[in-house]
Amino acid sequence: MCTVFWDRKRVTHVDYLELGQTIKPDYCITTLTKVKVLTSRVRPEKAATFPLQHNSVKSHTTWNTVEHFANLNWTPITSTI
């Protein structure tokens, strides 16, 4: 499975799950932290805060993932698809 982050200009991060691995809150937090570091380096104007659209699967809505969104100062926007 492939997780892709992009902005209006380009793909900013691609991450691949190992065979048999599932998306769990720890994976989400690790990936979000990587994206934050990359975003801060590539798009410093977006380092402070930006909206993040995602789907509302369980791993995105657990308390520790939601708390991590807040720690990163990101605003999650839930997709309706």
C-alpha cells in the first residue's frame, strides 16, 4: 500500500507499507512526523500550520493521532469520499 502526500504544487512525500503491515496509529504518527519535517524544509511558509485532508478511518481518529495533529498545529479536514 502506498501513502501519498501532496500540495498544490507537487507530491511531497510517498511512503510504502511493508507486505502484511496495516495502517495503525503509530504508523500514522511516524508518517505525519516525517511529512512535518519535509514540509518545514521544502515549504517553510507552511511549517507553522496547514489544513490536512484525510479520510476518517480508525487510525486517523484515535486519540493519540488526533493529539498528534494538534501538536503539529495541523487542521485535519475529513474527506467525504
